[in-house]
Amino acid sequence: MLTPKPHPFPRPAKPPIKRLPRSKYVTIAVGFYRGDGLVLCADTQETISGFKRNVPKIVFRPHVIPVGTPCAVFAGAGDGPLIDHVIDKLWDKMAANTGSMVRMLDAMEGELGRIYKTLIPCYHPGYMPDAQLLVGVFCPPDQLQLVEVSGPVLTRNVISRAIGCGDTLSSYIEERLSNPKAGLSDVIQVAVYIVDQAKRHVDGCGGETHVATLTDKANWRFSRNSRYSR
């Protein structure tokens, strides 16, 4: 019986396969709801693998809002392309279900499930990008609500929330400055201050401060507060 000759040189062990590090997108966004309106505030700096750029992180849908029609304002934190994709998908469903606030939010919730059911199998375990949103929703005649989107989970009736990098610092400040009985004009100042402090003390936050407000009469306003730029 022939026996195989030993290999003259030992075969080197294959090095373990290392995946590329995930790109890290960081931002800070805060939202407050009061009975007569809501405010969303965010920075504009996006840091990706050490590179910085300024991009708007608050968007309105539709782009042109006729008076008294359903609309939404979105502030996102996480992976930029995924956030854009989620916003477009959510608004398409919301715009097709504008009969009531409940219908619009139910459409959002159902669409989130479909989005993540489709996307999760496309990524290796643990490599699914992050996407968080604060969304102000208006439905005629005077229904207004602030909601949070964290992955496939929708949280309704949010009073105040901070998302993204620096949310711990933001929550700490908000608990000490915000009065539940304060009006919209008061919480706008608190929101701007929170974002300013995050830009000062949290690595990855910076740029201009953008502020958007939406009232229960569908009046909306967007401003760039360069005074608080870092």
C-alpha cells in the first residue's frame, strides 16, 4: 500500500478575513412638541471615516407645502443614504394615507416593517447601518404629532427627544432646562442651546444649526442659525 509523502513545507495558516470597518455617521438632532406646535433642531456636520462635510439634516415633505395640506418634517441621525431612502419610502406611504393622523402613522409603521424586512438580509449580521428619525406630522384640520423612528420601531406621541451622537448630553440638559408648560418659542431656544452644547463638547457634531417649526395650523418655518455655527 502506497503512503502519501509528507508535504516538504508546512502550509501556512490562512489569515482570518477582516471586514472593512463600518463608516460612522454622526450628528445631533432634538425635537420638542407643545400643544400649538413642534420644533426640530439639528447640526449640519457629517463625519464619515474621519472626513467632514456639511449637509442639511432637516427636510420637509412635500417639498412645496400648500396651506392646510398634510405634511411632515424629518430630522435624521445615522447613515445618510439609508436615512434618505427611509424618508422617501415613508412619505410615499404617508401621502397615500392622509385621511387621518392614525392612518398616516399606521402607514409609517407598516412601511418601516417592509423596509427592514427587505434590507436586513442584504447585510452581514451586525453590519446593518443605523437610522434614527424625529418626524413632525401634520394632518388637517389641526392634528399634529411628533414621533420617533429607531430602526423598524415607531414611537408615537413623543414630547421631547434627542437622537444621534450626544443624545446623553442633550437629554441631561433638556431635563434641567425644559418646562412641560413652556410654549413653542421657549423650547426653540432650549433646542438651539442643546445642539450648541453638543457641538461644543461632542466630537463629530458641528456646522450650522438648522431649526424647523411646524404648528397645528400647518404653518412652517425653516431657518439657518449661523450665530451658533462651530
